Amino acid sequence: MKTPQDDSKTLRQEMQEIMNQAHALVDATSGELDDRIKSARAALVERLNLSQGSISRMETQILDKVQAADEFVHVKPYYAIGGTFVGGLLLGWFMSRK
């Protein structure tokens, strides 16, 4: 069974691969002299640096919320079962409507 940490690790790897590809694009265009390419490269580098920090913060927040939900389910399992049952009923009712 996959754990939230496994999902988080997979997401982190995928985002790191995207960032690596973007950095490779920046490096590949480093010899270009056109001002538009230079400004686009600078904007991309700045955006990559900002996104790395925000991804780390989001990952931390998501893991905290997952752990809180896990603790809640362990403390009050019948509330979780009841909430899931009611949610399933509502979802079924909405999906069966024409």
C-alpha cells in the first residue's frame, strides 16, 4: 500500500525532473545574443528559483494535513466512516440526477 510519503516522493521527483529540464533549456540558450531570449532566460531562472521554495512549503503543508487527518481517523474512526458514507450518498445522488 502506498503511503503519503511515497506519493510525496514521486511528486517531488517529477517536479525536480521538470526543473532539471527547464535548467537544461536555460543552459542550451546561454549562447544566444538576442535580447528577447536573454530576458526570457532571466525570467525563467527567477521563476524556477521561486517555484523550488513554494514546492517545499506546499509539500510540508500537505504532509502536515495528511498526518492530522490520519490522527483524526485513528482517534474517531466512526466519524470518518459516517462522513464517508454521507459523502458517498450525496455523490451518488448528484451523479444519478439527469
